[in-house]
Amino acid sequence: MRSMLVWKRILGTVLTTTCLVLPGNEVYGHKEPVQHKKGQSTPVLAPREEQVITTMTVTATGYTAGYESTGKRPSHPGYGITYSGVKVRRDKNTLSTIAADPKTFPLGSILYIPGYGYGIVADTGSAIKGNKIDLYFKTTRQVYSEWGKKEVDVQIIRKGSGKCTEKMLNSLQKVIETHKSIPAATLDDSI
């Protein structure tokens, strides 16, 4: 087995990735199974083309539950609680909570954000208007080292109904943990 650098031009942007070349010259990229070291997690897979309702370019920033993002300290009763009432969570291997303008992405909307994973709109923000989203991270260090501020093409998998519950989050997390993506049947059942 050897690795090789592969490039692909998408919408005028050149993207590169390192792929594994297995016996028989079969190349496996990020959407196919890849061998991982013991204890290393497997990232989620991008949604299948038929699952994507539309793609939208947004400005994506990172936020935390901390004072710098929310004005709340750990002693505050609303610390880490989103507008929808669920607790913030970040799990790049399943599902994370994100904030968005509910006029653009209603609560409960499911997005696939390249480089971040699946996000469910559970929160809003005073500065999050229009085509802006805020991605939850546990620490400000993670916000700056893993994300910062980016223009990104997000894939809308499901428009929300205006609510997001812990039951929905837990159900989606279990399915993504099992399948590494969201099967179409799950989308119909969970929202």
C-alpha cells in the first residue's frame, strides 16, 4: 500500500488530498473506507448527491459556550444551552450543534459543512444573520486552530421544522455513528 497526492478542480478551486493506493491500483479518497490507526476515529462521509437539497455559500465562524461568545459564564444557568433548549455539542464523527439565522436555516435544519461535518441548527445569534453560520467548538483555542472564519459551500440536507430536541440529536448521532452518514430513511423519521 502506498499513498499519492490527488488533485481535483471544483468550481474553479484546486483541492488536494492524500489518498491510499491499495493493491490493484484502487485509489480511495475521503468518501471511501480508509485504514486508520488503532483508536483513531473515522470521520463522517459527505452526503450522497441525491440527499442534498441545495448548496449555499456561507460565512462560517466558530463560537464557544464561553463568555467571549455568549456573555455567559459556567455558573450561569443558561451556560451551554442553545436557543432551542438543547445542550451544545461538538462531535466531528457524528453531529454538532450550530447557530444560524432561522429565516435562512430554521431550527432543526441539517447541514453538511466540509471540514467540520454534520451540523444541526439548534442556536441563533445576534450577529448571525442571512448567509452566516456559527459552528460550535468546546474551546476558543479550537475555534482558532481548527476553523477561524471561512467562506464555505454548505450542503443543506434537511430544512428544519423550527424545533430541535435532545431526542432528535441523540437519534441522529447514533445513526451517523453507525453509518458514517445519514440514510434517507432516518431523515424522514427524525425531523
